[in-house]
Amino acid sequence: MLIDITLKITPAMAKESNANTHPSLVGHLGTHFDVMDKEFPLEYTRRRGIVFDVSSVRDRDVDICDIDLSRVERDSFVAFRTGFIDDVPYGTREYFSTHPQLSDGLIDALLDKGVSIIAIDCAGIRRGKEHTTKDQYCAERDTFVIENLCCLDKIIENGSAFTAHTYPMSYSGITGLPCRVVAEI
């Protein structure tokens, strides 16, 4: 079974997003990753994936204690279902400024495990000034961060493990790459 976990963007969503964050025609709109002066390796297009449901974590960062780190494998695609994208409309000011975030300790633990991709169903793994800094920190360790996924609950309903197929656009000279992400159960 294939599940598209890419956020579908409408013209209204694009307009709202551009009004509430740095305007972007394509690079940072919807499901994408920030390039951070790196090339997305073709071998990253297919990865073993796992989704952690952290939707019950509120009023604090998602931390190591909220997941079973022993299930994370080297070179994997690790996704976090916060449920935020289901509760707060994409593109709104609130969506970009109040989303959940991963703790520095959890991000370091994932990098120590050697994951290829960290993915989340909100605007980033960190907020505000830390957003770009943390994405760069991950990229320097050959880990890409994918933002604005959706439908992760459908994967969890089928056991949380999947094969991730990630296909970024082949653009050059921009800071974000939109991508299509499909989960194969």
C-alpha cells in the first residue's frame, strides 16, 4: 500500500503562507527540506522509515524519553507525528510560530544514530532563530530535515514502520527544495 504523506498545497494556502513567513514561490512551500548548501544524495530517495507518535507531548519539547530510540536504525527516515498540522491550518502565523519542536538532545541522539532524514508534520524541528541553525547543524552531519508532512496517522495505523520514498525537485540555487514523500507499507 502506498500513502502520500506530502502536503497538498492550494493557491489559498500558498497565499496565506507567503503572508506569514518569508515569501517563497516554491522552495519553502509545503513539504520540503532546506538545502543548507548540500546535495540530496540519490541513495536517500529510498529509506527504511519509522513514525513516532508524539502527539500527546504538549507544553514542552519532544525529548528522547518520548520515543523508543532503540527502534531507530542507521541511514533511516525518522518521522514525528505531532498532530499539529491537523489542528492548526498550514500557512497561518500560528502554524509557523507555535509549532512543536524536538529537543536538542533528541536531535543529537538521532544524529548519533546516523539517520539520513528527520521529518516532521509541522514547520520545522526548531522554531524561530534556531530553525535555520539546527537544519544546518543536521546537514553538516549528512542528515536532511523534511518539514510539513501530513497523514502520518495512516502509517501509524499500519504499524509505524514503512519504506520512505523521497523525491526532491532538481532545482539549483535556491535554499529550499520541495519534495514528494510517499510511504510504502
